[in-house]
Amino acid sequence: MIPAIVLAAGKSTRMGRPKANLPLEGGDTFLSRIVRTFSVAAAGDVVVVLGHDADVIASVFAGTGVTARFVTNPDYETGQLSSLLMGLDAVDRPGVTAALITLVDVPLVNASTVRAVIDRYLRTRAPIVRPVRGHQHGHPVLIDRSLFDEIRRADPTSGAKVVVRAHASASGDVEVDDDGAFLDFDTAGEYERLVRPAPRPAGR
């Protein structure tokens, strides 16, 4: 089984409101779109780690028509690693071979990309599998269960990035043609450009 973990515990300070609840075309929110994508891609279980505004986010999500398992990180202000560790603890059980990790501010990943990451892992058993485009590394990142304890021992100031970089490999890098795997939305301006594209020049 390969479950998925969505990290959605932060304060969304630069956005000014919870990123998880931002609406997208078609009636989804950032969070429900991500969960729906994982479900379409046949992820075994989807766990969402909440922290700031947890009750508000869970309430909005309840009206979106998709389901996920929620855990709340009371220590979310100590950094993203604490939320990842809570997610790993929630999914780590017999039968789990790896976990998919993504951030709530990367909502536009295609299900085909998630499936490509899973398929590459099943073929190669690379400890880290991630979508790439040239020198860009995107989401979701798949982490083999053999690295869970190494992540648990990671320095909170550097988080899981050091572990991911140490175990990344050519066999685990999946070239994808999917802008959504590399687009994150951190500010209100970035979100506005997403939902209100620039008008076409007159005469075109």
C-alpha cells in the first residue's frame, strides 16, 4: 500500500487566508482537488495534516464531496518537519511500502503524474521518486518506508530535504509534462493570477 500525506498545517501568512480552502474552478478547493487527484490515481489512503485553522479547514472540506483522514499537529509552528512526522506516524503500518508527500499549495498536479511516480517506484523501488522537468523537482515526492526513520532523525531546521536529496537518483526521477507538478501558490497575487488569467490583447 502507498498512502498519501498532504501537509496543510501552516499559517498561510503570505496568502492571508487558509490555502487549503481557496476555491478552484469546478467547485473544488485546493485541498479537495489534491485529495481527489490522489484518489483518482489510486493512492491507498489520504491523510491530511492540519494545524492552524484546523477546524475551519475541516469544516469547508466536509462540504466538498471527497473524503480523507485528518490528523492535527499541535506543534505546527515548530516547522514543516513536525507535520510530516505526524503524517508518517499516521500512515506507517504493516503493508505500507512507501508514502506520497505533497504540500497543500501545489493543487494542480495531474493524476497521471501521481500514477507515473507510483509506477516508477513499483518498477525500480528507488528510495525517492519525484517528478522532474529539466532541473526542476516537483510534487508529489514518494518516500520509501526504509527512509521513514531517517526522516524522524532529521534536523528540524533542514527538514526532510536533506534526506530526499541524499537518496534521490536518476532511476527515481520521472520526467513529466505537467505544469501543475511544479506550480505552488504562496501569495494572494499568485492565486489571483490563477483564477483570473490576464485578458487577451484587443483584436486577438
